[in-house]
Amino acid sequence: MQFDRKDYSNDDLLRLYEGLVKPRMIEEKMLILLRQGKVSKWFSGIGQEAISVGSTLALHPDEYILPLHRNLGVFTSRQLPLDQLFAQWQGKKTGFTKGRDRSFHFGTNEHHIVGMISHLGPQLAVADGIALASKLENEGKITVVYSGDGGASEGDFHEGLNVAAVWQLPVIFIVENNGYGLSTPSNEQFRHGSFTNKGPAYGMEAVQVDGNNVLEVYDTVRRLAEDMRQNPRPVLLEALTFRMRGHEEASGTKYVPQELFDEWGQKDPVENFERYLLEQGVLDEEAKQRYRRTIKDEIDEAWRVVFDTPEVTADTAEEVADMYRPFTAPDQTPAPDAPTTERRYVDAISDGLRQSMERYPNLVLMGQDIAEYGGVFKITDGFVQQFGKGRVRNTPLCESAIVGTGLGLSIKGKKAMVEMQFADFVTCGFNQIVNNLAKSHYRWGQNADVVVRMPTGAGSAAGPFHSQSNEAWFVHTPGLKVVYPSTPYDAKGLLAAAIEDPNPVIYFEHKLLYRSIAEQVPTDYYTVPIGKARTAREGSELSIITYGLGVHWALKLADEMQLDADIVDLRTLLPWDQEAVRTTVAKTGRVIILHEDTLTGGIGGEIGAWIAEHCFSLLDAPIQRVASLDSAIPFAPPLEKNFLADARLRQCVEKLLAY
């Protein structure tokens, strides 16, 4: 292995050496502890240390890095306290996730590291968001994110690179090409040969380095970073290396030919660099042993602290509370004499979004066609002229990357609004929402200040892929908040409240209501509290608990049948207003839960179960649910009308009244 020290000083070389030795010695200790049964699992990076160490030391300390399983050198090079790092691996309360996750599944803003989730690929988009925030603020900072050669097969890899290229974001995408994705060799993973072939296809520079040569990695990343800080753009960096241990220790290495171990064993990044420094007189045997003794003492002391630390004790209240960033919304109810103007549902949403943009200069809007075109429903029409393309951003067709970018913006203290062109399309970004946004605060205290706007619902003969009511998917996900306004007043106020809230909010807006309803709406900024239902109509004969378009179905039927009905508009589905439900059940004793979503697995089942459990003695009749058919949504209007819950509401009311 050839090393070119260029003009680097002895101190520079020794800093790299110490950086290499420390993670290697920690790894060797981990293998001993594994054999002793004192640790449960380990993903070894032996043989790949030069990539993590060289790239991390080449950056400024306040530039973000997003590592993976085998990047221990990132954490040691950023000088994380070893006792806290080891406590993380052992699931202790003193770790970075309070025992809630393991290995490198955590972040620390203090050290400018954002760890992985097990799905690997989504972190590339998070890096895009961090880099976008830096670029918008003209910070002159870059971001580094890692991918394995196997993980590069995921769609998130493509989306992350494509967004970075289109927006010219200062991100170095490091692909650690060790020849295997777990046990699957590269020739069964991809056909492009080298990852440097991919860069030009995305419109970005691509560079290949010897990933076992720490000097080459360090110099390449340092040179790229210096230029990218002045000329922001993405770079794809392929680091050729090899994994000398199994994917994780339990999986072994029987699938790897022995000749590969023999070949790559001669390229060991630690041994070769150490030999070079000894030959050059930069390091002597005494100094070598001194480095190792110091590191060993640090490792042993850290493990002593961790093994003496008691196991984590569960606190149910803390576990539930930590799903969300604590937030007390200020009371911003409009005064009774506040000026109003008649606004349609669509206008009210636009007003709420515009006034939030004025109120929060750190708010960034992202979505397909939302800039000059104004969005397919014209919610953001004119926003580019007022706020500029930096904050109102057309996106490629890549829902996953844009949601992930929103999380990256949050890490840098910004707010993000992501518009799904139709709620149906959120499936393409589902993983980012339920595994990244929803779990981030619980895992490592990082809130996801992201609102995902979801044009939803049927009634316009748009067929199976533009009409679904998919709110129940997200109501089932702790860490999210889910709102669903039914009136222009609530649409504006709830959107403003969602943007204020530092937690991830899924905001549903019914397409059929956009231009079909209007009312007087305050012209000034205001909010509607998340988690509070409203009574849309007072009555004592029976209760209809509903939301969204269901509110209008219920009001219409109540007029037609002259019902003395108590109609409760939930407005928020997570958390939903249990006290309002209890109050209406106590008032009437007869309950219908109505929603446009399909019956099985809908939120009506959850509310009905809660009523049966907590309000059974208040009931005078069985709880009734009215929902759409358990089928896909058909296109033809007669079929769609038959599908929708409204077709069965009258019959259910008559049945309940006759009980």
C-alpha cells in the first residue's frame, strides 16, 4: 500500500494514526466481550476504519455526518464519551437513547452526528435536508452521509442523490463498497461495475478512493470539502474496502472465499499505516505502545463504568410522554369582534399557510408543482413571488426523499411543510413518516418539525389511486399527530397550529370540500387547538361522532330527518378528544361513529372500543359504526356512491332510533 503524505505534518499523521487505533481496539474488546456473553450483538467494521476516520477528521467539527453500522470511527473521531457510547450499546439509561435503541441508531447534535435507522437508505435524504438548511443560511458547511454497496440498491439512494443533484446540495455521499450486502456479492446486487459510473448520470462528480488508505481518504475528503464549501454541489465518493468479519458476528463469514480474506488481510488499514509511520520515523515503538496503553485504559475504564451502571428501569409515563417534544400551544383564539371575510375551504388553507410563512421565516415548503404552478389545487398560488424559490420548492417525484429532507431541516432548526399531491401517494414516503419522523424524538430527543399536507377523500370520481382515506394508517403510529378539519375556519386554524407544533403532524384536507363550502373566517392569524373536538350541532336524541366530509353528511341528514342529533366533529384524530366523546355519550346514550374510511381497521373501531370500555353504563343501545365498504374505491360515480359511508347512514340512524 502506497502512502503519499504530501505536505501533512507529523502531528497530522499521528492524529490519523490515533484515530485508526482507537476504534480497532474497541472492536477487539467487543469481540472478547461477545465471547464472554457480556454483550449481545456487534456489527464489526474491522478492515474499514480508514473510511470513517479519514472522512470525519477531514471535516469541520460542526459539519454533520450520518453514519451506518460499521462507522465506529466517526463516533470516536468526534470524541464521544466512551462510557456513554458503550452504555448505548448495552441499552443503559445513560446511553444516547435511554435504552430505547442500540448500536449506532441514535444522533447527537452536540457532536453533529445523526445515526442510522435499520432501513439504511432514508438517511441520505436526511443529509439532503441538513445540507439544504446550511445552503439556505449560506453557512458554507457540507454534510457527509454513508451508504453500503448493498444499501445503494434501495430507491432511497436514487432519491437522495437525485434531489441533491437537482438542488446542488453540498453533500458527500460515501459508498463503502466492501463487495457484499450481508452475504450477497456485488455481482448479484448491481451491474454497473463501479459507483463512479453513477455520478455522471445524476449530474454530479464521482470519485473513487482506496478505502483502506487513511491518507488517501483524508486528503480526498478534505480537498472536496474545501471546494464544496465555496461551490455547493453533491459528490459521490466510492471507497473500495472489505469487511473482515461477518455482517454481524452471528452471521459468520462462510460465504466469503478464503482468497479474499488473504488478499484483503494484506491491505489492513491499521497495520499498513502503522508500518508506514514506523518506517518514516514518525512513530517509534515506545510511542506506539504509549498510544495503545492510553487507549486501553480509556476503554477499560469506560466499560467498568457501564457494567457498574444498573439496568434501565421502565417508567410508563416517561415512555409515553417522550414520543413527543413537549409543547404547550399559546391561546391564539380570535377575538369575537375580529374582522372576517368569506373564505372557501381551499382559500382558508392557503391563508393559513401564507400567514405561517410570514410568521416563521424558517419555514420551508416542498412539494410537486407547488412553486410557479401553485400546486395542483392552487393552494400555494403566488407564494413564489412573495417568499422566493428558496422557501417554496418544487420537488422531483420522490415523496420519500422530500419527507426525509424535512427531518434534515428540523435537525438544523427549521420548519418544513411537505405537500403530498394526493394522500394516496404518501405510500411512497411511508417509511420516512412512520419510522423516521414519528420515532425521532423518542429515540434520541430530536423533534421532527414537519407538517405533511394530505389532499384526501372520495366523491369526485377520481378512482382507486386519488380518493383513498388513509388516516387510520397514521392514527396507529405513536409520535405523529393527525388532524382533519371539516370547515374553512378549522382548516386555517388547525394548519397554523400544526405548523406551530414542533412535532410531526399529518394534516388531512378533503378535496371535495375545497370549493364546495365557505364561511366567514378571521382575516388575522389564529390557531385551533390540536386535540380538541367541537360540537357541530347540539342534540339529545343520538350522537354522531365523525370528522371531515362525514360532518357534512351528518348535518345534511339531520336536517332532512329533523333529527335531534348531537354531532361531534373530532377535528383531531391523534390525539382524539376522549372527554368530548364521553360528554356526548352521556348526553344521548345512543352513538353512531361515522367515517369515510373503510370499516375494518378504521378509527371508528378504536373509538367504539374505548366507549365500550369506559362509557358502557351510559349506553342505551349498541354502538353503531357507519363506514365505507371494505373494498377499493371504484371510479364510476354510481359505484363510488354505493361505496361511500353516506349511502348507509340513514339506515343506521333509523335502526338505532328504533332500538
